[in-house]
Amino acid sequence: MPKKNIHVGLRPYRIKDNPEEKRFAEEWKKQNKQGNVLAYLLHQVDHRGRPPLEPSERDAAVAATVIQWLGSPVGQSWLEELGYMRKK
């Protein structure tokens, strides 16, 4: 059975009023459609050449929530504190 809403955060309603959150969320979803980044991030290398396991729906939701949060005003502030600045 295919997973529903894979790579969608736990607070998708926020993106309609927060363009940066939307941008972060959409790019994360796109990256995972193209190359399944999350599967590779969570993959534990066992040196047997096996492909990474598919992340669970919960794994995907948690990761998408964190990525979306990075686009929020609080997440953006945190990134700025670390020295990251958005290009104009």
C-alpha cells in the first residue's frame, strides 16, 4: 500500500501563511522525489551493497516537520544565529 503524504510535515496548514516554510517544505519534498534523500540520510551502511530501506511515514513526517520549521521565522532566526543568511 503506498504511503500517504510522504515528506509532508505535521503542520502543513502553516505553509499557506508562511512563504518561507512553504519554500522549504516544497523543496524537501522535491529532493526526496528525485533522490530519496531521507532514505540515504537514515541508511546505516552495512557494506553489503544493499539499497537503503524506505523510511517509515513517521520518519518522513518528522524530517519534513524539521525542514519546514527551518523556513519559519524562528527557524530562520536560528539559522542566522549560526551564520547562515538568505541571499537577496
